Amino acid sequence: MGRLSGKTALITGATGGIGEATAKRYLEEGANVVLAGRSEAKLKETRERLSDYSSITQSVGDAADEGAVQRAVSTAVEQFGGLDILVANAGTEGVVTPLTQQTVEDFNQVMNTNVTSVWLAMKHSIPVMQGRGSGSIIATSSVAGVIGSQQLAPYVASKHAVYGLVKSACLEFAESGIRANAIGPGPIENRMMDSLGEQLNPADPEGARETITGLVPMKRYGTNEEVANLILFLGSDEASYCNGAMYLIDGGYTTP
């Protein structure tokens, strides 16, 4: 028996590093998984890498589009009979530039992808979970959800907002047996950190990486698999009394 046997999970942002690693861990532990992403081609590639598992399907659409979110939730219900776990993981880093130089378009893009998507996923997943009398919501925030960061004002604001949504959901739906938690990854080996390094120091991205690594007490980036293990725990019954919290996974980055 796997730790998630009999449970169905919807993972948004499923084609990213953390999303795919989480899908793999969930499948290994017996879950049915709905992969949600806006690129059909990337979803196909992700499914091919996970072809050893049969209890998997996909739903194509933008995580900030309400119709697409409704379809993803409906896919879970139609294919697997319900929904037990929501991993609201879709996200973007946005443009690295001073607050005064961010455009309205920059700001709105980050807020839509990082905040509206989480709200919509909660909005349409929670009623299905209420019908089952239980559920677990895990929303991907960031270390930027608890601290500030220069030149990333929209991103920082969005990740603080994700934690706010989690705290509100905790208070509203705990009596329905639904738990809501956020995770706060620090520097992780994936596309987003590569993009940040290139934007912070276009002439020397590796230098930016070395600077960031120097701020981590463990002196390394984390892995997508390490984050997926935390998401696995929070989705499982082992985390039955974990609710309304932010779980940092940052190698000590926020400690100083």
C-alpha cells in the first residue's frame, strides 16, 4: 500500500521541475494524478517520461483561466471519481527589474499566474473535496512569501498573497475536513532559478548562482525531488494535523 493509495491529485504547473517531480512521487505512492498545464506539447512530454504509470491523465489550459480550471477539476472527477489533493503549483518569476520600472503588464502577468491561479484552483477543488469530507491543498509559495527581495516586487507580492489565500482557506474549510498549507522553496535546481540567474547577471549567470549559493547555509541549491517529498508529506494522512502553515524548504536561506 502506497502512502497515497486510493487518492486523486490535481497538479497545476505540472510540466515544471517541481510539478513533474511531485507527479512522479505521487504516482509512486499510489495516487491517481491529473497533470494540468497550458502547453499540450509539454504535457505530452511529461506523460511520456511518466509512462511507467497508468493512473495518470492530463488537462490542457492556462491555470489562470477559470474555464480551464473547471475542466481540470472535472477531469479528476470523471476519470477517477473525485479529488483528494490539490497541488496549486503554477507559477512564474516575472521580470527582474526595480519596482519603479515594472510595468502594469509585468505586474498583472505575475499576479494572474501566481495568485489568480491558486485562488481559482481552490475555488473549484474545494466543493468536490467537501463532498468527500476531506482534502489537502498544497500551494507553492516561496521564500519570497516571507521575506522581501530587490527587483522582484511583483513576485514577492504574489508569493505573500499565496500564503494569505492558504491562511484564509484554512479558517474557512477546516471544519469540512480540508487542510490548506503552503510550501516556501528557496533556491532550487530548475528553470526558474536559471532564469533568475540570467536576469540578475546576464554577463555572468554562474556568478549570480555562486552569490545565491553563498547565502544558503547548506551551500547548495535544493532539488525538485526534495520539494516533491515535502509536498508528498503534506498531501498524505501523515500530515493530518498540519493546517494553515508555510513550510519552508530553503536549506536555511531565510535563517540569517
